Amino acid sequence: MIDIHKYSRLSNVLIVVAILIMPAYLLIKSYGATEEELDTEPQFVGKESCIECHLPEYQDWQGSHHDKAMDEATETSVLGDFDDVEFEAQGMKHRFFMQDGKFMVHTDGADGTMQDFEVKYVFGFTPLQQYLVEFPGGRLQTLALTWDSDKNRWYHMADHVYADQEIDHSNWLHWTNQAQNWNSMCADCHSTNLEKNYDHESDTYNTTWSEINVSCEACHGAGSKHLEWAALPDYAREDIPYYGLVVKTSGVDHVDYVNNCVRCHSRRSSLQDFEHASGSIYDHVVPNLPEDPTWHIDGQIQDEDYVYASFTQSKMYMKEVQCNDCHNVHSGQLLYGTDYNKLCAQCHVPDIYDTPDHHFHKSEGMPGKGLVSESGVQFDVGSGTLCINCHMHGQYYMGVDYRRDHSFRIPRPDLSIKYGVPNACNQCHANESNEWSESYIKQWFGKSRRYHFAEAFTDARNENEAAIDRLNTIAADELYPPSIRGLALQHMGTYFQDSLKSQVDNYISHLDPTIRLAAVRANQIIGPEDIQRALPLLADEVKAVRIDAVRMLMVAGNDQIPANYKVLHDKALVEYREFLEYNADFPVGKFNLANFYYNQGQNEIAEKYYMRALKQDEELHFVKLNLAYCYNKMGKNDKAALLFDDYLKFEPADAGAMYSYGLLLSEMKQYDKSLEMLVRANVNDPDRPRVAHNIAMMYEFKGDKAKTETYLKKELALVNDYNSKAALLQFYLNNQMNSKALPLALQMEKEFPESEDIKQVAKQLRGH
């Protein structure tokens, strides 16, 4: 189903690739394929080719969420009521009706006026069904008007998901805009062999698929080679690995098995269209690490996370449990239906865990009242004995879709008290306090608690240096999941860069790409040693690391790339540009592509994509800053000044922008306005020494010696180094303030005995 949260993914008429279903005897030859045919690339052949040999798996798949992931709008596929039904939401009256056999919706369009739209496709079936409308440029847009298939009623997504926002036609989240675009936000996980085919020059799509839903080859890869394998005599099959399948799904470890699901069942950014034959998930997607705003500080779900980053935090995953230990992977259903505890009892001994001594809750049939949870779920007496309600609590997404947290965690009310995170006790007992829950946990399990990484991450955010040792320990400890180790590295890079520098070499060549990529992203280019550290990563085995390495090196500049790395650098730079172009259908994607061209000195192209990003989402005010810098480089300072003015209307406390604007105004010889802006920057952020220095220079230019001295002293108080003292000394010398210059020169002579200039100045001043 579509992810309708802003920036969740980098995420003409649609051309449907017709699959000609040929009889099995035409596809499977009696004695197999020639060597030449076996060397060709595998082709997608369609699910009908699988039925003859894999009937049980096909029958499991029929009617599943994968089967019904997407379909054409027909009498059998559409669940919503289109019998001339009116529905009021968002201050408008919407209508669902039939016209010439087509499913029609009367709702607000891209210009805000009420219009009629034809539903071309359906998306999903339970607990909700969404509807797609064709737009020019090959776009399919997802209506916010959604069918609740459990309660058989219409509802408006914005009333549930964006209840605190006003979503009109100009908003990025409106159903006609990019946040609700099928091609970029959801297509690759709802159809088989999906190719987005986005053209960043024309800003149009030519998206194609081989099967409209998630069929066999979506997970197993193109099946033509498997058909050739099946047609061979037994003696000839041994030399063909994986039975001719592109993706190996049996005889693999839990990491590879779970990674078969990651491209869809994860919150992630996409690098390219999915390629089944790629060696690593990091060649086509980068799963998000479990951090804000999608996860709480302790790793619990907060926003839609699609399971992967939650599950890979769990002890289950670390103990090599994988998806098919609990789910029938073809039907998607749990192995034991609603007998949830039986599912857990596969590993957890019922005599120990499925007892009152462990769960401390009433069994079904015992006296008492049920509970209404924090999410509004009715929990009857006895439901507290179910493992999932304590260890997999959930919440509603998209209004009516209840999803459980797959991190399988122990309820920790103590962490709720410390960090404001949820816990299963109070999510059920919503009327009670965290302290109430914690008192029971102490009674049942004692006072001691295991250390949780949330403590280190919270200390890091507060820039408490006590976090450094803990972050180092977590990053190095193989008992922690790779995602949490990666987060520890990122926090070190964000808050304690100097500490990371001494450790980063341990991780930047780590075998696990999750940790390796986190280390690359955490490390900053500060000196020549950082450039040398990044250069070998241009040849990394996974695409995500290569493009992050070249992105990092762009800060240093192309002239810093040694000749022996030039070929690798240029190749990675092309990969990076292609990644940016692939994601340029998003406004932030256009912004990133503009930054790429800006850094390459191609300012006219950068300007084009900055403008397109702003047109697509007018609330991306930070784009205006980069466009202003671009105009400054192009010599269009008047345009740059207008953008700074506009930006500061929306971000009036951004001292960095004020400082940059002040420098621009000085360049434009608007000195009074420049000084005013620099002083505003200093008021909003008085800890920036360069701001104080530039204010001093401006006052000196205006002849105000007292204020010049005041701000030079402010600079000196912030950064007590040679340059700041030298600036103040030079001011004293320029203005014949020898009585102030002498003690400062003598002090500097002691602090910087190697400076011949200071020795000479001190000598001259002593002579006076």
C-alpha cells in the first residue's frame, strides 16, 4: 500500500507489457535448451508458467495480499461503493458513481475545483483499498478517498493521517501531488518487474511491468532459465545452479533470506530499479536505520516502517529466525492462523512462557473487564495472555491498518519514564501511568534492568561526552544488531566527530555493508587523511557505498582526486548522477540533483532543478538558500537577495542564513543593511566568531572604533587563538592605541614565541 508520509522515499498513458501466455509444451522442450540459449539473459515468463509444477504454492498465493496488490478496476476487483454515493470530508462533498461502465469519483482536483475522475486501478483489498487515477505525463495518482473494507465505508486519508494539517490542492501531500504519486511512492512493490522509467528532463514517466501484481517472479526473479532447467533430463541439471532461478530462496542463511524481502518490507531509499541478480540489497536500496522520525529513540515503531528495520533489531533475527519461520511466504498468512501462542511455542517452551507465572494476566473466561488500548483497539479478558500483545504491540497506520512492531521487545516502562517512549503495558492500560506499570514490573521481575542503547543515544543527542565510550562499545559489539551499531557510528559522526576519527578505520572496511555505509556517512572530509580514507571506497563491492564515497569526495573537489583514482572516481560519479536522476521525481530529489550540478560548476542546470523543486513543493524553503548561492555565483545578486528575504520570512531565526545574506549585501555595497543583518545573526546565534569578526570589520569601515573593538573582543572571547588576537592587535596598531596594543603584544609574544612578526611588533612597541 502507498506510503503517504512526506519524504518517506527517494520511493502519458501507462504502457502495459502484454504477457502472451503460451501453452506449457511450447515453453518446455522435451530435451532442454541449447548452450547458446542458456547463455542469454533470463526473461520474465509469467505466473502461468509456474502452475503446472508448483500448484500448492500457487494456490496459497491466490487471494493473498501479493496477489491483490494491484489490479485493473473491474466489477470483481473494486470493493468500494460506487452506487451514486455521496461522502463529506475535508469540507467538501465527494461522490462515487458509475458512468458508461467506468468507476468515477467527483472530488477536488489539482487546481482545487471539484471534477470527475475515472478510477483505472485498485490497490490492495484489506483492511483498506485505494484507487488510482491517470494523469498526464504517465502519472498515476492515489486518491485520498479510501475504502475501509472491514467496516465497508468510505473515509478520507487526510482526516486520519494529517488530522492536524490543512491539505489543499497546493500542498505536497494532496492526492494530485508527488506524495501520492504511484510511480515513485509505491509501484515497485505492488507489481512484478517494475521499471519506473522516469525522465528527469521532461519530468514524465513511462512506467512498465510484466505482471500487474506481486507474482512469482517478483521474488524469484525472471523464470525463463528455470523453465529451461526443468526441461532438461536429470543428468543435465546438476551443472545449473539454483535450478536456473535468479534468486536463491532455499539453502540460504537468515540474513540472505530476510534480505529477499527487504526491497519492499522496509522503509528505504531506492538507488535504481530492482535487479534480482544483484549481489547485495545495497546495490538497489538502502534500508533506513531505526531512528527518528520513523522510530522512537529505543527503536520502537513510530511511523510506517514496513517491518525490516524493526525485525532486524530483534533477538529473533540475531538468533537466526527468518520470515518463513512464522509466515507462509506464499500466502502471507501466519503458520498457525490465530493460534498465536502456538506460533511462539515453536521455540519458547509453553510450560515456561505460556503460564501465569510469566504473563501475569487473566485467562479467557475469567471475571473482569476488557480494555480499550491507546490506539482504540478492544482487548477482551484473556488477550493479555497472548505473547504478541506484550511483545508485538502495534498501532494504526493509514487510518485503519493495525500493524505490529516486529522488534519483539520486552515491555520497559522505565524507559517510558526516562525517555517518553511507549511500552506495551501502558499501550493497553492506557488510563494508567508509566509508574503504575513499572511498579508491577518490579514486583514480577525485580528492580534490575538491562542497559539499553536508548541511554547512549539520548546522551549523544544532548552532546553529553559520557556517551562516547558507550557509542564506541555498541559499535564494536557484535551482540548488537548491525543497524544499531550503524546508528551508534552515525551518532558519533554527528556529535563527536573527533572521537569517530580515531575509530572509523575499524568500520569503514567492515564486512557488513550496513556498518560500512554508516561509517562512510558518519565520517566527514576535514583533512587530507579523510580523502585518502575515502578513495578506496570508490571500488567498493556495493553501489550504495561507492556513491556515498564519491558524494563525500565532492566536498574536497575534483582537483583533490589523484590520477590513479580518476577512472574509479569518474565511474562512481556517473553512478551517483544516475541515482540522483532516478530520484529526481521527488522535490528533494530535484534539489539534490541541483546540488550535484552546482558542485560541478554547472550553475545554469543547477538553477533549473532548484526552480523545479520549489515549484513542486513550495514549502521547501531551504531550497531558496541554495538557489541564492547559485545566483551569487552566476552574478545575479539581486535575485539572490530576493530569495534570502523570502527565506527569512519563513525561517526568521536562521542565523546562518542571516550571516550569508549579510555578506551578500556587503558585496552589493548595501553596507547599512549588511550590518543590520550581521547584527541580527549575532543576536540569534552569539557563539559564531566569524559573525562577530565581520561585524567588527563593518564598524571599522564605518569609522566606529568603539564598536569595532567590542566585536573584536567578542570574537576573541569565542575563539582565543592567534588569528583573533592578531586581528585585535592590528586594530590597535592601525588606530595608534599603543597602550592597549603593548600588553596584548607582550602576551602574544609569550604564547606564540615562534612568531617573528609578533616579536618585531612587541619590540617596536617597547621602544615607544
